[in-house]
Amino acid sequence: MSIVTEVAAAPSTIALAHFEASLTFETDCWDVHSVLESGAADFVLLDVRGSEKYAAGHIPGALDLAHRKIIGSKMAQYPADTLFVVYCAGPHCNGAARAAIRLAKLGRPVKVMPGGITGWIDEGFGLETATLAAA
């Protein structure tokens, strides 16, 4: 018996429920890229890292909205059923989870893209840059 098998795998019915449920909370870089490339995005992609990092390189089509700036008045411009997909730097960053919490508290549908910028680049997808607005 190895360290992998010393704890038995869950029964298939429980595993199925777990993995199906996980996809209600997150999506991956490849799926986001595929939908954005199709031109039929049915979600709003939010880069929640902050304006300087957004300007340095972000996913094409993403909006710049730092997680701490997600408030009801800013979200009011979107229909209540708008799905938001949030990302930050990558799996080492909890900004996307913080953004997801804020959106969920506002009653907004949300998924996290756990790979963030790191995962996006690892998949070989490009970034675009932006100019910071004058303060």
C-alpha cells in the first residue's frame, strides 16, 4: 500500500457528485480561451489583480476590476443573471477567491479561473497590455 492508496478513493457516485459540483465553482483557462475566441462569450471576465498589473498584461477581453473594488454600484450595470469569471495571478494568489466572495455576497453568479495569468501563459495564450489612465 502506498501513500496514494492508503486512503481509499471515494465511491464513484460520491466522486461524480464532487467533480460535477467543482465545475459549478470554477472553469479553466482553455475553456475561457475557447469561448472568447468563438466571439460568443456568455460571461464577463474580470481581472481582479489591480490596474498596474492589468496594464502590464491581461487576458484579451478581460475588464480591470480589482477585487477590493467590487461593490454593488459598480455591478449594477450588469443584469442580475450575468455570470462573472474572475482571475488573478494564479494558483498562488487568493484574489480570485476574494473577488468570488464579494460577487457571491452581492448575489451574483461567479466562477473562478484558478490558473489565472500563470495558467493562461502556461497554455500558450497571449496577453494584451493597456495604458494606465491618468489619476
